[in-house]
Amino acid sequence: FASLFSNEYAVVRWKRICRRYGKKRLMFGETGYPSNVHNKCEIDNRTVADFNTRIALFFLEAGAEMINYYCLFDRTSFLVGTGNWNENYFGACYYSDLYGRYMPKPWAAAYANLTRRMDGVKKCTFFDKYEEDEWGTLRAYKVERENGDDFAVFWSNIYKLPNTTAEGRANNTERIPMPLWENRWKTTETREFDAMTDTVTVIDVMGNSKTIVAKDGKVQLEISGSPIFVYGLDFGQEEDDE
């Protein structure tokens, strides 16, 4: 679970194992992020969607054949679920109410968007042109699809936690109330990328799309801790890692 271990460094450790013992099949199960503040993860439902989207990129790049998220429903409603962890609100949907309705969380929408983007994925690799080492703030991936509709994924580690949460931690205050589906990462960093066309399309984790105009073959994008899917960048001729 991501509340106990770093998924990014789990991939690093996995690659070390493969270098030592040979390449193995990778199927990743029961990953995800809880939204229960009592377990000290201190992230909200919207940021869970961001972190779970990041997880997909970590493990797709590592060659995972399957990524199994935990789980579809919370198990804490109506006193369902016991034990020390008590399921900690890992679900993509709230447990059904008295009328049998299942209420989706932001992660449910982000998961739907993620599966649409990754449908027919052929290869996911680091976007070496922009990727930085672990001390850099930019995370950059390129995703190649069978239909040729390739795209890039970016996010920033300029802050390790969303700004509302970080502020609350620093000042020992409560979280700042915000609409459930709104991006919590308020501070961004501007990065420049090579555009393949006059405009690029940017899609956030919730599936919202916007068009950014390029100038002289360059496009300026605001990058936060929430991943964005970018179509229309120039991938260039990079060497194959394999």
C-alpha cells in the first residue's frame, strides 16, 4: 500500500532485482492510496486520484502486465470492515447507502479517464528528453499506443504534498475546504516543451481537456503534482532503451 511504502522506489528496487536475477514477469496487486486522515496519510479524495494515477505510470514503465488497485468500494460504511486499518477508505466508490446507491469518488472518474488513455498501450517509458533524476522535480513519461495516438504524462514534485495539506501541516490547522473534484495543487512550475503542431491538448486526471497554443515550436505548460496527459508534443528520435 502506498500509505506505507513508496511506489516509485519500489520500482527502483524491482529493477535492481531484475538486474541481479534476470528479468521477471511483473503483476502488481492491491496498490492504492487511502483517504482516511487518521492513518496519517494526510491526503484528500482528490489527491488520491493524483497519486493513484502516478502509480500507473510507475509500474507501466517498469513493464507491469497487470496493475490491480485496491479496491472498488470502501468497507467502513455502516460498520462494515474491522481491524486496526479498518480498510481506511481505499475504495474508488463509497459503500452503498441505505438506498443501495454507490457514490463515486474522484478516483473513480480518474480511473475511467486513465483506462481510456491507456487503452491499447504498447509501451510506456521515461521521456528522457525531459526526465530528471530523483532530485529533480519533473516526472516525465511518454506513452506509445497501438493506434499511434501517443502522448506524454507530466507532473511536478516541487511539493511532496498538495499545498492545502502542506499548509495545514505547517500551521497545525485543519485542511482548507475545497470542492471535492478540484485540483488541490495550487502552486505550479512552468516548463517549456517542444510542440509538434501549432497547438497541444492537455487533459487532466479528471478528463477535462484544454488547448494550449504553441509559439515558435515551443509550448509553455503549468505543471503541478497532479499528472497531465499531453498530446501533440514532439517526441523526437530518442534511442530505444531496450
